[in-house]
Amino acid sequence: MTNPYTIGKKGLPLYPVSAASFEQWLSSLPGPQQKWVKASGFKASAGELCSMPDGDGDLLGFAFGMAEEGWLYQLSPLVPKLPAGSYSLESDWTSDQRAAASLGWGLACYQFDLYVKPKKESPTLELTDDIATGVGQLLEAQSLVRDLVNTPTEDLGPEQLADAMQVEAELFDARMSVIHGVDLLTRDFPAIHAVGRASDREPRLLQMEWGDRDQPLLALCGKGVCFDTGGLNLKQGNGMALMKKDMGGAAHVLALARLIMQANLPVHLLVLIPAVENSVSGNAYRPGDVIPTRKGLSVEIGNTDAEGRVVLADALAYACESEPDLVIDFATLTGAARIALGTDLPPVFSNDIAIAHDMTASGELVEDPLWVMPLYQPYKKLLKSKIADLNNMSSTPYGGCITAALFLEHFVTAETDWVHIDTWAWNQSDRPGRPTGGEAIGLRAVFHYLEQRYG
């Protein structure tokens, strides 16, 4: 992705106009420009664009209609409409409003170009020094999630996901290690191995550490299922079509780790990604199997397509062994979360409800909404097994995202603050600044919360 920003390079002006102030704005223009605007039919509806000529007929700039609420996507609709070139925002917007809108500009310029050349050259927006760094870092992080999720599994299996973590480790002088194959059994990560053993690409636990060990330990766990066939409970074709994105949780924690390290937050950071493919072969784990876990709990496999929670079980148990200050996991975990809240609004669960509410408040501030959902304890009975400590599948289809979260809670120590985010990591359709494909959903909200907690 080419840089959608320039620093200190003035371009053609962009003039925001709200629908409410349109008539006043129109009356303030010189007569020839008033005639031009009227002839063009411009009414300052959201995202509408109108070229503005000067007295000689040369292009003076562009007026555009503002949305009634929000700042993140104010400039996004302009990007595909503007010709290539450099532009500058001429407005009395605050620094925070400019920063949010500038991020939306960059998100609208994103193109996944690994396999095809960009369709057109994107315009660039002038940024001032005071907002360029923060906006650029957020755009890079969100683009990292998009790139990883958009890449097909042929080019992004467990090994390549490890390579992506290695890039981040080298950038920030972090320590990285990988446990793979049968070593997962000897090192006591049996659940990760069970899910990933059927693939000819070995399952792995990816680990990255950064920061001073005297600082509070922040553990990030990301579901890294690089492709999910459903296992022996095989998905139908339409259910498998987007399963390259099932490592979206891993993409989120890598991007979040980058933001944390760039901001130099005073934490000891631990990033854990169980990286597997849930495949079908003669040694695939089966419905009805009972598998051990690092926590010591036995799990009956009610459905091999509920594999994300199984691999996260070992990662969460391992994270809690070091007595962290906070554990956060991201996972593309359940379709039930989408049924409950749709694809844009991830549920957030926590064993400390105040943390969940603070995180959603952060999401509101940065236009990255989350919704608090309950760890409703009576539903734990739905995970009972007659032959094991618990089942990976609820006995009922109802409340599926809650029962999945309750399953994970079994592997978190009671004294550990823990947050679980069931993200979708995908845009279902094209919208300004949000092209169809991989997406960071919940990333900015969590980073803002961590800045407030530790910064």
C-alpha cells in the first residue's frame, strides 16, 4: 500500500460543508461560484463532492458534504471520487477530529494488492506533524490486520503466521519462540496439537515477549486457525468460503502488539498465538474424543468445528501461569455472535465487568464499537459432559457466543483479569473506508483502553 499522506505539502483545498449550514455557506460565495454550485446540483449531502472554480475558471478546490455524525469516515467517500493528486483539508475542525478523519482517508485508500495491481492511484492528504505519527501508526496496524486476513491460506499457513510475528519481533527487539509439531505434546500443549495434527502443516504455538519484566504483565492471545474446514464435522462449501479469515484473532493481537510497542507502553508484553489448520485426514481428532489440556481439564469433543476455543484453552492456561495483570484474547470464535449483534459489533466478555464497560467506552471514543455481553454462569451447565470435565460444544444452540466464552473461562484463573472479544474480522460489503475483506474490528478500542490503563 502506498502512503496516502504527505507532510507539509499543500494540495488542492477540501472544504467541508454541512447540510444544515449549506444555505449560509452558499450565500457567502461570490456570484459566479454560487451559480456554479447551483448548476451542479450540490446540496452538501454526506459524501457529495463539488468542484469549485476560481474567477478565471481554474480549479480552486472541492467542497464536500459532511455526515451528520462521526468523524472517522467523513473523508472516506471522497477518496474514490477525487482524481490522483495532493489535497489539504481547510476547516476549523479540532486536532482530534482531523486525526480521526485522516485515518478514515487512509483506510479508504487501502487496496489489497498482493495478487493484482491497484486499480487506480490514490489521492494523498496533507497531514501536520502533530497528528501524522499517530494516524500513520493506526493505519499501519489496521492495514496489517487486513493484509493478514485477506491472504489465502496457501500463502498464510501456520509457518507464514510465525514469519509475520518474526517481522514484528525484529522491528521492536522482542523475543520470539515457536513450539511446533510433536514438541507441543512434550511441552504440554495437547489441545493445540490435537486440533492441528491432521494437517501436513504442523501446528505451532507462537510466543513473543517484549518489555521490562518488572512491569505489569499483559498477555494477548489470538486464535490462529489459518483455515477451518470444520474437521470431521465438515463445513459446507459456503461455510468454508471465508475460512482463510479464521486467524483474524491472531492478526488482531499482532497489530495490537505493534501499537503497544510503538507507544512504548510500560508493560511486559506476552503474545501467544496457537497457529493451526483444522483439516481432515486419517489422524484428525474426532467427535466423541476426549482430549487433555494444559490446564488438566479433560474435554469431550462435541463438535470438531468448535476448534478455536480448544486451541485457545491451552494458550489461556499458559498465559495465566505467569500471573498476568491482564489477559486479552481475540478470536473469530462463533457465528452466534454475528446472529446476536451482526458483523460490525463484536461482543466483549470479561470476568471484571468494569473492564468490559471501560473498553466499550473507549470504543465509543474512537468509533470502534464493542458491546458488553454477560458471562452468565447458569449456562455453564450446558457444557457438562458425562465422560469428561466439560464438552467443547453446548447441549443447545442458544446463547452460543456466551457458552463459548464460558468454555474459555474454565482455563483462566479466577484471580486473573480477563477479556474475550469475539470479532468477525471481515467487512461483508463495500462501504466508504471499509472495503469488502479483512478488517480490524475492536483493535482501536482495545488499544485506547490500554493507553488509559497503562499510559
